Amino acid sequence: MEPQSGPMETLESLVRAEFAPRNTYLNTASTGLLPTRTVTAMRTAIEAAAIGTPTDMFDDVEASRAAFARLTSVPVDRVAAGASVAVYSGLIAASLPAGAEVLTAEADFSSVVNPFHMRADLKIRSAPLERIADSIRPGTTLVAVSAAQSADGRIADLPAIRAAAHEHGTRTYVDASQAAGWLDLDADAYDYVAAAGFKWLFCPRGVAFLVTPRDLGDLNPIFAGWVAGEAPWDSCYGPVEELAHSARRFDVSPALFSYAGARHSLALLEELGTDAIRTHDLTLADRFRAGLATLGHEPVASPGSPIVSVPGLGRRQGELSAAGVEVSDRAGNLRAAFHLYNTPQDVDRLLDVLGG
């Protein structure tokens, strides 16, 4: 009898088949790498369109929507497909009544918070990330927070935020752009969840999703075009007579070539499994944290996160890039992000360059 391969061997073989970075790429928190299958699918779609026989890329949108729903444990009829988290934040902001109070985390990513500030008639409060749950109070209409902070990888206490919001009748809005793909996220437990696909989900740019409430919430589909119709191809002219009965009424006309690739990226994530990816990512992040200690550096505390941010070292980003190590400079911090295509050798290479 031939020996069967284990889960880790399956992960490693799939990763080797799909990714071949030519540098030490530790910058997924900015942009994830595209799998080979995704690049191939996009090339096929583009070449087919170029000769006048386009593929059914709307089917790719539906396959991507369904895969995202499965990955985040939410019914597919709660998922809208679009291109930008900022647009979906703006949709939520535009739907709030005048005078509504919105609670956000201090220095959270602009795409999450800025659309609410564009409404002069809203009351905006912010609090430190670790105090968000305690800062929800009677009269707080919405709490909006990233599951993992872009600048430093700190993870929000989502269960505590959910419990406090439930106690006070507050809606919850979670941006999972830096979390979907590795965090065990039950999107069904929140009112709104948005995620850009081009980071940890390694989709092409131009792919984003919004999870809406079961009752579709108080959202006003102000961006609704023909794709938001219950029968899209019968909704091309004049006012849409019947909006989709699901979250699809909040679809934004999709970047079809991006979705042609996205369905294959999301399928790969499903094959690998979030649990295996999280274990892999966090093992590498912890290896980096341990190495930093030997160099005398202390990162921002972000336990359980694959994003590691080191104060004061952001200035070395250019030097690292010249050495073939790609990381980010965020708020003066050196930010490294570890994902499934990274290896222990990548971690050691980063530490070697930092150590001089």
C-alpha cells in the first residue's frame, strides 16, 4: 500500500504548484500574490474577449460570491459583490439616519472610517481598539472596526464587540480585508462584513464583498444599476422595476476580468482550508517575533496575527527592497505579513538583512 500524503504535504504541494515568487515577498498586507490558476484564467478570459468570444464572466461572479460565503460561514444570499470596501462603507454611511452615532477604532484604515466622516450630520466617536466593546453605549447606532488592523496587525476582540453591540441594540460593521483568508471568521454573526479580495484572499484587484443583514438592514441601494435587478438582463433600461430579493441588490457592476480570476483564487483557499493556512501563517509570524527579540527589537503586540509591525524600522523598507525582501513602511513601522506562500527561509532572510 502506498503511503498517503498528510494535510501539510498537500498544502505544500499545492503552494509549490501555484506560487513561485522571485523575491522574499512578505507584503501580503499590501497585496497578495496571484496563484498560477488565477493568472491562467484571467489570460484566457482576456484573450477570448479580444477575439469576440467572451467567456461567461458573470458566472465567475456568482462562483466567487458562493465561495466567499462558504469561506466566511454565511448564507450566499447575504453576500453582495463589488470592487471596493470604501464604496460599501459609503453605502452604509449614506443609509444611516441624521444624528446617528458611529463608533470607530482610533487610526483604523481610512476606507472603513472616512465615508462616515463625509456625513456632517453624523456623530462620530473613536476609541482605542482594545476599548471598543466598552465604548459602545445606549444610542450608539453602529460600531465599525477592522477585524485586524492594517497598520500593525492587532486583532479586534470581535466576540466582546458583538456581545456589547447586542446589549445596546447597535449594528456591527466589520472590515475583514486584513483577516479573511486566515482568521476563523463567522461573518454570519455580524450585521455587515466587508472584505477586499486582493490581500489574504489573493484575488486580483477589483474584487470586494459585502455581507448584509438577513433583513438587508436599513441599506438604501443608491448604487443600484442593472446588475442589482432580480432579472438583470430585463433591467437594463429605465428604472429597475424589481430589485434583487437578496444582497445582490447591492452589487456594483463588477470588474469581470478580476472575477474571472477570483473564483479560482477562492477555490484554492477552500482546497487548502483556513485552519491550515492560519497555522502556517502564525508559525512564521512567531518565528519572526522570536528572531526580533534576539536582535533587540520589540514589535507591536499583536498575538495571533500574521502581521508583525516593528516601531522605528519603517525607514529600512527601501534597503530591504533593494536586498530582495518586500515589506511595508506603515506609520513609521516596518510591517511584515506572512502567508501561505512564505517559508521559514523567508523569515530568516528578513532577519539576516535586519541584523546587518
